[in-house]
Amino acid sequence: MAGSSRVHASPLATYLDRLDAVLVGYSGGVDSALVAVVARQTLGRGRAAAVLGVSPSLPEQQRLQAERIAEQFDLRLETVETREFADPSYVANAPDRCFFCKQELWARLATLARESGATVVDGTNAEDLKEHRPGARAAREAGVRSPLAELGYTKDRVRAEARALGIPIWNAPAAPCLASRVMYGLSVTPRRVGQVEAGEAFLRDLGIEGDLRVRHRGNEARIEVTATALPTVRARRDDIGGHLLALGFTRVTVDLGGYRRGSQLARTPGDVEVLAERAEA
């Protein structure tokens, strides 16, 4: 196809060049950004679109980041409002919560794809398939293609190709949806994900970089940061504790085991240090 000459001949470009048109499930993270940018460069703006699902679980900063990348690379960006919060199975927040979220997203993209004759693709990479990802089942059932996973792209390879293309978030930390911070079994609500978003934004504003999470455990906000950021959290304990208490938590702790992916699934909780606690009335 004629589009091939416009982009370096990477395996991803070759893969996408075989498709007539694509809709990329786009989050603004590095994986889906790489797929969206290469699709735009390979197929052209008319045959490649990046579709962003918008709901209370999407952090505002991530939405803005997705829009900035779309503008920088001239992506055809479309947004769809997803209504997973209307699904009791999603709100119940069992360990397979992500399945119901992705089921909603892919159903909406499937409608758009039927109208345009496009193939729906996502940013799942080969390493993602080794992790607890219920959303991958929703993608398979919906017939979504995963070019990065099919081609064996590791996270390091994704980052290397994103860097080569000038995608500014090539080395940004992972940014799953806000609902992933809510303890399993505790219902997911717009208020709770809003508390998480505000708490994490405050930590970022203090200059804490790298991977961080505010885990919502009902009345408790449990902070996870990298080992290098822990001294900053301790030094600013009064500011952090006071801010999170003001958001509606009654106890603020920091996990001494640090940030780790999948900590929600850990059988035993890590040791914590209490930063602040509201006195009983």
C-alpha cells in the first residue's frame, strides 16, 4: 500500500499497513499512543482514528495528555462517553471489574467500526498478557486485535520505538484507570475515584515523581510510592495527611513496601506507617 513509504518499516507499521482502516482504543498511555501514531503515519488521517473512552475513571490530566499527543501527531481523535458506572457488575468491584469496563468500551467502538468498516485495535503488549488483566478477555470476545502483543512487543521495545518517534511520554509511568485504586469489594463510585484523583494530583504537585498510587480502602487512603520518594512523603507528612483527611478519608498511611503493580491482589498487606488519623468524635 502507498502509505508504507511514509513511516519507518517497523513490524508494527507493516502489520497496520495490511488493514484497510483502524480504530485505536486510545488512553493516552505510551502503548496505545505508539499504535495510534504509527497507524496515522502508515494509513493516513482518513483511515486511522484514535478513540478515547471518557468516564469518571479517566483522570483529567490523562485526558489532557491524550489530547496533546493527538494534536502533536495530527491524530484524528474521537471521544466516546462510556457508562460503566451504570453497570452493577462494574460498580461491585470484584477482581474482574476491568472486564465490564472494557466490555462497555469495546461495544461502543464496535458500533463506530461497523459504520466505517474499520478494525478495532488496542495497545496491549506481550508482557501485559502475563498479568492479571480481565479486560483482555473482553477484547478477545469483541474481536479486538492487539498488534503489539501479536508481534511480541515488550514494554522496553514499545518505549524504544515511541522514543524514536518523538512521543513525549515514551518513559512515563503506567497510568491505569482510577478505579484500579479502589480496594476490591468496595463499590466504585464517582466520589471515590474523585478522591483518588485529587490525592494523586496533590502528591504530584509536591514534586513526587515516578510511580505512585493512592489506594482507596474505604476510610483509609494508603499511599504507594517508589523507595526514592518515601523520604519526601515523610518530610511532608503533615501536608499530605491534612490534605487527604480533607478529601474525606479518616486515616492516611504510606505502604513501606513501596509501589508495586498488582498489590490489590496481594494475600497479605504490606507494613504501613500512619501519616495522619482523624480523632474519634
